[in-house]
Amino acid sequence: MLEIPESHVLAEQITQTLAQKTIMEAKAASSPHGLAWYRGDPADYDDLLTGHTINNAQALGGQVEIKAGSMRLLLHDGINVRYYKPGEKLPDKHQLMLRFSDESALVCTVAMYGGMQAYEAGSNDNYYYEVACKCPNPLTDTFNEEHFAALIRLAGPKLSVKALLATEQRIPGLGNGCLQDILFKAGLNPQTKLLSLREGDMLLLFNSLKETLKAMAKGGGRNTEKDLFGQPGGYRTILSNKTYSEPCPVCGSAILRKAYLGGNVYFCLQCQPLLT
């Protein structure tokens, strides 16, 4: 799933690879998928996109917006995006395919769920899109201690640290995947309530959030995800389904896994004690 680091990397790669390429054909929904959604009728995407030239792409939380003349193409967090060079065999099944004038292609597929939206610039009133446009990105200086403190005040003391970071679009693009290493490096259990945090824990959490996301983005995304060219990211996750069977890298204790708030959390009970 695309989260902040991966959308950042993907937007850069799309800009570097696709800028100045002209869309010659767009196929949407040629392989039906029950959990793939589109803005408007996917049958119209060829007329909407063909003839437009790619300018660049930008990351918006866990989404990527591709700019092509007056048109925009928004790819949501559940989309797998791959670039195919001229002459490379394209997959038989896909939920969106853009073919360019040089015979290269951009192919989007959906595994679990995901959305693709084509629209005129300035016309997208989707809630998640608008929130992602308005909220500061943790990779930038606008996401500072004051902003983080305001998020905590609005959240209220009864929320857990996982709920603070990864629910209600408080930080668009920060999901269950990136959350694991952020909390491990801060020494916080995902179930700990905000009211139980000790003096200095909020600053530890803020610093871990900023530093971990920057390290993930600088590394090319997490090694649990793939980039535009199908390569796994270079940031090696500390806690994920790839490392669950390994001992804690700090103390050697067993890593625990628990279903919590819509996804599995991984933690070391010695390094991340549950505060009450």
C-alpha cells in the first residue's frame, strides 16, 4: 500500500520518467475488479486523457496526482503502478493502462482495493483528496512541533498513539505500515493512550515520526513495497510481516503481533511497554 514515503518516491520517478510523454491511448476497467473504483465512467478515460502530455506528478499523502496539461490523474493508496519500456510485454490484466507516443506504458493494477480518478484540474472535490491537499506533509518543515501539538489537543487524551497517527486522516498517507517503525523507534506501544504518556514522550514521538518517514523516503520507500520499476524499496523495515519471526533487534525478545484498529500491529513488549 502506498504511504507517505512510497507516494513521494513514486511521484519523483513518474516526473523523471514520464515528463513530456504524450498519452496516445488510455484503457480503464478492461479487467473488471470489484474493489477498483473510478471517477465518472471509466469508458470515458480514453477521450479524457488521450492527446495530453505528462508534465509532472506530486505526492498527496498516500496518493499520487499526475498532471497532464489541463487533466489530472489521481492514483490512490491501493494502486500498484508500473512503468514498461517500449517493447516490454504488458500484463494481460490491468485496471488502467496509459500508452505513450514512444510505445512505453504506465500500467495500474489493483490487488485488494484502489481508486483511479481522471478529471479536469481544479474539479476534484473528493474528501480524501481535499484533506491531503490541505494538510502539511511530515516530509516538509510545515509539519512542525506546533502542528503536531495541535493534532494531539484535537484528538483528545483517550485515543491510543496508533489512533492518533493512523486514523481520521489526521496525517494523510500515514498508515499501519509506516506506523510500526515510528512507534518502535519512539519506544511506544501502539495501544498506549495519550493520557498515559510520560513527560517527553510526545517529543520523542514527533521526532521519530519525522526522522523515520524521511529515512523511508530517502531509502526509496519500504522494502515491503515496490516502486515504479517493480523494485522493492531500499529502507529495511524493523517491524513488518517480513521481520515478524525475527527477535527484537534491540533486546532480543520475541516480536508480538496483534490485530488492533483495523490491522496487525507489531511490537516488542520489552522495548515498547504498555503504559497505563
